[in-house]
Amino acid sequence: MTRVTIPVGPQHPLLKEPLSFRLTAEGERVVDAAMRLGYVHRGVERLVQDRSYIQNLYLLERVCGICSHVHTTTYCQGVEALLELEVPARGLALRTLTCELERIHSHLLWLGVLAENIGFSTIFMYAWRDREIALDIMEDISGGRIAHAVNTIGGVRVDVEPEQIRLAQHRLDELQSQVDELVNVVKHEGTLRVRTEGVARASLEQIRGHCAVGPIARAAGLDRDLRRDAPYAYYDRLFFNVITAQDGDVWAATWVRVLEILESLSMCRQILDDLPSGEVATRAPRRVPEGEVVSRAEAPRGEVVYYIRSDGSDKPARIKIRTPTLPALSLVQHQLKDINMADVPAVISGVDLCIACADR
Amino acid sequence: MGGRGMEAEALLEALREVCPDYAFEARTMPVNEIVIDVPARCLEEAVAVLRETFSVHHLSTITAQDLGKELELLYHFWHEGGITLRVGLPPNDARVPTLTGALPGADFYEREAGEMLGVTFEGHPGPEHLLLPEDWESEPPLLDGDRAGGDEA
């Protein structure tokens, strides 16, 4: 049969960010796939070397437009470890609260994108409507819906009043009832299952080989979550389950993510119900002693890694950033082979790509 | 940290077996990372030991940096704690074997380290640029300005 090469991207309705696939098809079957990255490469790893540790907070928050807070969390944790700073409990709690609100918003955003890409506009609209509630809570706490500027080295920059806590609790109740309904839909809705079950099935072996992380790894049965395995911030004081599944297909990943939203809602409540009192930050010196650190955190898409080396000045000598999308892309390139052309949207959106993150 | 100390000892023991003519030593790095120097010629064997004997399958990433005297690759692994293998390379002959055979996930990390620091990963199946444009002709961006001749030059 004749082979046809079909370019998808860098600008394509399927992709929300620039990325280029070249799919080789035989009839309706995709037989080969190649990928090209770098359309939004901004050279962040080089740019950080010319900025002070404080200035870098604002640059690194912009590595990702979805999970901006987890980047500054990982960065601050690393710098705090080099400075041997003790962050006050209230600061850690508020940092973790924002992490979990961000996870809720990211997972709902993803659910909407998947639904739209498989032609299920109703879920797309419901998911994005509900996501607004999480954004409203973050706006009320920090003033920013997407870039929150909550973190600073030594703690957080914002504090919450009792009035704000009550409002957030009320909004979380509202969000909970909406998400319960979404869980119901994901569980029982035949259309969603037909388009996602058995699609892009990843074995544990493949997940390990491509070093994939986060919900897609947990959906294939890899029981790894840094919030439990290497507790940072406030996670050692919270009760939560790590959600896993076995099938490793897009449906399993969907199921893992919607249940993770419920866990995140519970964590937000635990923090707001029992917020420790006291300061939200300790003062951090401008200069950071010589040394190196590897800092890890669990972003909505999985493990984020920051390597930071200080030469004793007020600017980092090297920061290496690894975002969860990079290994996910490695897996997706492999999964795009030998599938139906009609499943391409489900495969690409199933792994929850964040291209700006991957390109840096 | 007691558990991690024992883990480091066991690791060193196993590494000495596969690469007997090298004096392996372990140090720690915050936030809970064991760091072991590995010569480039023993890298494949060392990674095989990690994977087969210690079930360390997850390569988080590879950090590439220019330390002046040498170029440095840090292979950050994770298994119930961080394990970093450090490979120092001479700047005029920076070569290291690829890990893509055993770990397909190393592909992107090696391509990025290759284009950003000018390291050659021997045996890599497709060492094209990952993030930089295909027609990028300047020096690798993360090389020290002095060595690369500087942007002004």
C-alpha cells in the first residue's frame, strides 16, 4: 500500500502548543511517527545564570503556563536546602495548598482537552466550567489565576485571613459536588470508554523504559508518587491515597486523574481546616553558599527535577530543569506507531503534554 | 540516612566488581541524593548494575555542565531516593557511551546534553538536535564563554 506522510503541527487544531509530528500512514493505519520539539525553546537554563535567585523565581514560574507553582516550589526547596533554611509550618501549608489547587485545575483542564479532542464537547464544557472554581480560589488567595507568585525563598509571599479560608472552604464544597458528578460520567459514559479503552496501552515495561512519570505511569501500575515516597513541603502531615490502575490505556489514565482530583480536594480541606498559625516565611540571605542540590516534586504531570549548583554568589551557576512532559513525549513517539489514524487525538492528548514545559 | 549509607556501601561493592581498576567513592548531596563518580568507560556496566541488582530503573534526567577543567554529566536516577552517577569528561574529547539501548528514555536527555554542551554520545541512534534549530551553527550554548570563544568573538 502507498505510504502517505501527514504533518501534524507545529500549528494544528489538535495541539494547544507548537509541536510537530510527521505521521506515516498506510491507509487508515499509522505505521511510523517522527517528532520535532523546540518551537517554544526560550533558553531558560541559560537565562537563569544571569539573574539573581529572587529574580529567577519570576522567570521559573513562567517555564509552564499550567503548573507554574510547582516549578517555583521545586526551585525554592532546592535553594532552601542549600541555605539550610527552616520554612515555617504555615508557609509550607500554604505552599502545599497552592500545589493541590494547581493539580485540580491542571487535571480538569486536561479532562476538557481530551474530551474536546475525542469530540465530546459536553465534558469539555463541564470540566472547564468547574476548573474556574479552582482558579477563583487561587485568585482570591494570591491575586493570580495562573501565575500566582505565591512562593518565595524561605516560605510564601501571601497569607490568608479567616474570611478567605471560609470562602475557599465554601468554594471547595461547590467544586466537590461538581467533580463527584464528573467522576460518575467518566465511570459510566459509554462514549468516553469507547474512545479511550485500550487506546495507547502502555505496559509497565514501556513506562520503565521511557522513564515516564506521574498519572500515566500510575495508570500502568507503577506505584510511585513523590508526595508519599519523598514527602516535601506539608505532605508528611496530610492523609491521602496514591491512585493507581493496571491497564495503562487512556481510560485508566483518565480514571487515575479524576480520582486524584478527589484526593487533592481532600488535601486542600485538611490544610484549610487546620492551618498552623505563625509566620509564612523566614528571611533568606541574597547569597547562597557554594554547593549543589537535586530537588524533586510531584507536579500534576509527575516528577519535576531541578538540579541547582551555587558558586557562592547571588546568581546560580547552573540550573537544570526536567519537566514530566519530556519522558511523556518519548513514550508518545513510540505509541503513535501501529494505531488507527482516528486514535491519534486520543493518544496525543491522553498523556497530557505541556510543550512549553518540555522546551523550556 | 543510615539506610541510605548502607545502600551506598552495597552499591560501591557491586560497582567495584564490574570495574575493578577504579576507586569508587560515594558522597551525598541534598536533598537525599547519593553521588558516585563513574569513569565514562564503565558507565554502561554501572547502569546495568543499578538496573539489574538494585532495581533502579528510573533515569530522571541528565544534567550537563561546564566546570572549566572538565565537562560534567550527572545521571540522576531515582529509586526510593536519588542516586546520581557523575561522569567527568575532558573538554577536548568529550565522549561517553549512549544508554539508549537499555533505556530508550535516555534518548531525549542525551540529545539535549549533546547539543547544549557538545558531548558525543557514542552509538546514539539519532543524535539530531532536540531543542535547537537544525541549522544551529554557533557553539553549544552551555559551554563557558571563554572556551567557546564567546558570543562577541
